Amino acid sequence: MAELRIAVPRGALMTETLDLLQRVGIDTAEVRANDRKLLFDDVGIITMRPSDVPTYVESGAADIGITGKDVLMEQPERDVRELVDLGYGRCVIVLASEAGPDKAQEALKRLGVVRVATKYPRIATNYLESRGRQAEIVEVKGSVELAPLTGMVEAIVDLTQTGTTLRENNLVVREEIAVSTARLIANPVADRLKARAIDALLERVGEH
């Protein structure tokens, strides 16, 4: 049984996360070979959606975890400690709208409010409020890019890595809100009780 239990994000961050863990001495071969299995107790790894990582770490089901800064910004109520910026998985949270005249600005001038679709309602609300803009936030789970194309909203707040999906859907970035990279987080109690193991891991991460 591994000394630390680590929450590992599935999806875009998974390969680089497993590469990092392999470099610091954690055997990830079984995880890579079993796409459907979620719990690997022998090496102390649990795999899950990135948005679930803070929940498992906060509850103590995992001692530490890796997820994107965007997830942490969207879930500020989670009682977890952000230990280090791992630097990989760089994406940008952006405000985007259809190419051409900015319909979001036009809506603000004409109606005093802009409709914004997003998977990140808290980030979008905080950003727009901080700039004195009134917004109607529409939370969507699937392809956010569809919302302005159908006329449901004037703009979107979304995470982009290369901007390709935006361009393919005739959307342009109007503003950059924040940069998101992979972060190592810890359960506050585990951070104290397993400080030696966590510090040793952090030291190995720093060397790689």
C-alpha cells in the first residue's frame, strides 16, 4: 500500500501527470494499461474527472491531487492547499464571441446586459462583475461554442489551448481572463500528518 493516495485527473492532463509521477518514482504502468479501472491501491493512485479532484482531496479520500487552476478558480470553497504550479497543461480562460462586430459590446450598450454561456459560471460572474458589466450567465455542459452561433447568447467564457476550436466555429477571443496550468493540491490534514511524505514528493517534483 502506497504511503500517499494521489488523485489523478483523466483527460487532457492525464498523460503528463502520469509521466511526472513516473519520473518521481511512482510506477504508473498499471494505470496506463487499464483505461477503465479507477482505483490503483498498490501505487496509491485514483483516477477521476479533473473537476472531482478537489472534492476527493478535501474529503481526505485522497491525500494530494493534481488538477487545473481553472478547476480551483471555479471551486474556491474547497478546503485544499495549493502546493505548487506544475507548469504543464497550459490553457487560457477567455471571453469570446462571433467574429466581426462584437455582439457582446453591442448588447451591453443597447440593453445594459450581456448573455454569456459557460462551463465556468463562477469565473465568468466574478470576472464580469469585477469590470462592472451586468451579465446573464447561462451554464452549459457540452460544446459552449454552439451557444453564440444559435443566438442563445452574445459571448462565451471558455478554456482554450490553441484557439483552433474557436476559429473553426467563427469565434474570436475578445479578452483573456486567466492562465490555467496543472496544480498540485493537498488535503490540509494530510499536509500536516503526512508532511514528511508530501515534502519528499515535492522535493522530487522540484528536481524534475
